[in-house]
Amino acid sequence: THLYVDAGTNAGVQLRKLHEPASYPNATVQPLYRRLFGPNPECARVCTIGFEPNPHHHRWLAQIESRYRSLGAGVLIVPAAAGDAEGVLPFGVSSSNTTDDNGDWSASAFPVWRGSSHWDKVFKRKDGTHIFGLYGSLTVPMVDVAPLFKAASKAMEAIHREGVRPKLLVKMDCEGGEYKLLPHLLLAQ
């Protein structure tokens, strides 16, 4: 009935907040989920699609997807960047803390921040070294999400004709890619 799209799902915490609200009772997003999706948003009425290009998270996200599907939830995790075109793009990954839940804070498909004064203010130590060192750039797939939104719009129109008011919620954390993605979605209608 409803659709939640998580563009930049990272390790899937926002998906888990939706599908396991009891595990995150104090999450500030819970009132929004309840208002949009009803009192039991974790049920199969919410189709969830997550996009995550970071290969460090793919195995964990596949486990989350499998678990939720086995419980009847419509969950799809796409191991790619949500983008404005089909293709590939460079992706930098942190060389520190890559195995814990807080790792890869500096991972990004949009490395424009690196070397900027903002990057230095946030991540530079007093001795001049950076908190996160990069071990080069990977190439990750990028998926044009405009066709997804067009298909979802048609499906939601059909559901609306049946008397149900479907809701769409999109969370974007694309490390600056939003500035290309949002205009692309608007132009694609």
C-alpha cells in the first residue's frame, strides 16, 4: 500500500527503525512512520527499497533483506548508488573503522568534500592528519531511480482508485548527490 525509499541506506538502520520499531522506541522518526503508515508500519503494507553503493555493507544488507522477506515484508536492497543515470561512479571508502557499525563515515560516491575546507574542519586532527584515511577509489554501480518513481506513481494511482490513500516517503543521504538527483527526478516528473 505504501512505499519507503531509502537512498543511501548505509547499514540499514532507518529500514530497521521502520520494520522493527520496538527495537528503536525513542527514534525521532517513529511518529512520522506512524502518522504516514499507521500504527503498525512494520507490517507488509509498506514496500521498502534501499539503495547502498558501499560494498562493505552489502553482505549485512542482504541478510536484513532476506530476514524481512522471510517475515512477509516487501523489502528490496539495491547494491548501487541511487542516481540520475545508469552507469558507474567512483566511490571512496574509509580505511579505518570499516568493520563496526560506525565505520565508513567518510565513504562517499561524491568525494567533492575531500580536501575542502569543510572536510578539513570536520575530520582533520590537530597534528594535520585526517581521522579517516582513504584507501583509494572503487567503482560502484549507479542506478537511474526516475523509472522506479514513475512505476511507483502508477501503482500508487491504482491503489488510490481502490479507495486507499498510499503514502510515499523518501529519505536521501547521498553525500551531496541529492543536488543532482532531485532536479533529475523533477525533470523526469
